[in-house]
Amino acid sequence: MLQAELGLNPGYSTLTRWIREAGLRTPPKRSGEYVFAPGQEMQHDTSPHRVTLAGKPLMAQCASLILAYSRCLFIQYYPRFTRFEAKQFLLEAVCFLAGCCPTCVIDNTSVIVVDGAGDEAVFAPEMVAFARTLGFAFRAHPVNQPDRKGRVERPFAWVEGHFLAGRTFADFADLNQQARAWCEKVANAKPKRVLGMAPSAAYAMERPCLQPLPAVLPPVYQVAERVVDLYGFVSIETNRYSVPERWVGKTLTVYLYASELRICAREQLVAIHPRLIGVRDTKQKLPGHHPTPQRRDRTPPPEATLLQGHHPVLDAYVAALVKQAHGRGVRPLRRLLGFRRSYPESPFLAAVAQALKFGLFDLGRLEAMILQQVAGDFFRLDRGDDDA
């Protein structure tokens, strides 16, 4: 506007000085300060961080929980952050802190908030019930007031610039193990000027004021029904887990825990798998689930040895009979050996030659053909006076 109307083109600093002198900018308001008593409040938030797992960079969600008074910090990483991961993290965090505060301040994330914002926020019933079991309640800060949970907001830059800088990890288990050790040895052991001591020392004073955890902690798991595919796997979270072959085509119940996966058929435990975290379209097979089919024993049975070596026609018929039979053909060879021992050799070989010519391996038909050959020798088929 200055350039169009007056032909002026001042620098940015000069322009902002003129605006301040003219009183056109609203003066900033004095910043307040939040003061918390020991055991009064804890704050929770998440932030996306780029990490390197197995040499591959990817985006992971850093979940953080901090005690507002002592600034004792706990962080963990997840490939995604749903209500399932939120319950996993909160349970692990309060166990790390050996207690919790009655209030947990969060932002207006849809993971926990289902409607409204700030003081009018409506929280997911399952998250409310889970928090009540551990002894705390959620509270959402007002919109556009992130400083209300500044205790948990500020450490994210430090985590990203100090903990993650120059580190690589084998997998999410290795990442979270190192994150836990960093919280204990670095984040909570380094003195803070605002506290005049380390968070670990302030935590020692705050711990008696924390809410004690219940004697029995709530289990965190998801339940899903899956049909075993024709390859003997169940699919969950895009990954496939093996089950014994006898369950193919049947519906099984899958219990998904933080670090393992249990597959059950009603009350019967079918398989336990380590959970695949941070990978997709991966197949996991336990030993013994899908055994390699054993090759059929093709050692000639004793009956074949007894039948072969007497006549080329019989040798050819035995070889053809074994080839088309199931297994080693013990039963038909045993029956054929009985024919050879029961009937004269000439009619027997003549019937075998005829059966081989026409590809006949029905031994009932073969025996009928042998009987036709020997009928004139063993039976009198003509009906004379003596037969009357």
C-alpha cells in the first residue's frame, strides 16, 4: 500500500517500527506461569520423529509422559499411535514412575477425545475406564493454548536433537530400550536450572504424593476373529502368522498384546508368536507348523522281489502295477503273489500278458482271466450223463 500510494519501499525492520509507533499492532500480553504441587498433575503428548531402524529411515510417533512438578520424563516410540498404543504407553509410563497423578493433561487429540475440546471435551469411554483403573482422569487443555501443557511440549526438541542424533536402531524394541535408558541416565539425571536439581532428585520428593497403582494392572490387548487361509496363516495388521495345518479353513480368535500375539480356538491355545512391529506384509512361521512333506518310500517291497526275475512279462506288469498304485503297492503285489502261488504258471502268465497289453490293473478282473485260462484243466464244463 505504501508503494502504490506514496511510492515508498521501506525495509522490513523500518516497516515494523512504523507499525509499532502507530499503535497498529496489538501489544503482547504478559505471559503467565503454571505452578504445580508434588503429585498434582502429569502431562501427555505425542510428536512425529524421524528415526533410523535397520538402516532405513522412517517416521515414528514419540509418546511422552512427564510429571509437572519434578519434570520426570518417560518416552517410547511406536509405528502408529492409536488407542491400543495409547493404553500400552500409559500403562508402561505409570509403571516406570511407580505411580500417577490424579490429572493427566492432554491436547485435543482424537485418539482420546471423541467430541468437543478443552473443558467441554468428551473422552472415549474405553480410555476413561482404563484411566480410572490406574487412578487418574484426563483433562484437555483449551484450544490454541499449548503452553498449558508446556512441561511435555518443550522436551520433544531435546529428545529429537539429543537422543536421536547420530543413533541407529535394530528395531522398535531396541529403540524403546535405548529410549528408556536415556530417560533414566540422561533426561532425568541432568540438573535443571528451573528446579535447582535433577528431575530424579525432585521425583524422590514427589513420589510419596503419587497415586499408588492397583495391585492388579489392567491387561492391554485387542481381540480379532480370523479365518485360517489355505496356506495355514492368519492375517492381522497386514502381517501373517502360522498355525498348525489342521486349523486350515477354521475361525480362530487372535489376542494381540504389546509384544506377542496369541491364537486360540475357544479355550485351547493354538500358537504364540512374537508380534511383528513396524513391518508390513511379512510372514512368520513357527517350527513344526508346516512340516515339509516327506518323500514316499520307494524301496521295493519283498513281494516285488519275489515276483520279479521269473519272466519279462511278469516283470513289466509288476513295474506298471507299482507305478500306478498308492505308496509302494504292497497290497496289490501281495495279492498278485498269491495268484502266482495258487495257479499254474502258464495260465497265470497268459492272463498277465493280456492284462498288460490292455493296461488292466484290476486284480479282480485279472483273477477272472486266470480262471478262464485254467477252467479246462481243473473243472469239467461239459454236462454229460455222469453230471446228471
